Amino acid sequence: MQCPNCHSQNIETGIAIAKAGDAHTVGPKYEHLFVYCTAQMYCDLCLDCGEIIRFYINEATNKKWVKKAGIS
């Protein structure tokens, strides 16, 4: 993998995304058995310039994704 910003190949992969000081996961929200859940999100980061190369999840994508903001 190569950074689109600085063209470095010094990329750290699989870094978990978290919200500081909060126990909740940051990521896409979905509904599962009448409960709202969040898929853990990860990123790949260029260690030379700090560019985040991509965000992604490591779980199945065939979920009932919540598309409207403000739903808890």
C-alpha cells in the first residue's frame, strides 16, 4: 500500500478508531434484534505524513444499516 499524499509505503494498518474518554465504539450504526449496535471502525495510517489512507470495518456488511442521523 502506498500513501496517496506523500507516496510513502510506511503504512500502519488495522488501527482501531475510538472516542477518547468514552466507552462507546465509533463506527457505522446498525439495527440488530430491535437494538442499535455499532460496527468497530479501523483505519490505515501513513506514519510519515499522518494521512489516513482508509477507514473500514472487519465484520459482515449485510446488516440493517441506520441511514438517518439522530437515531439512538
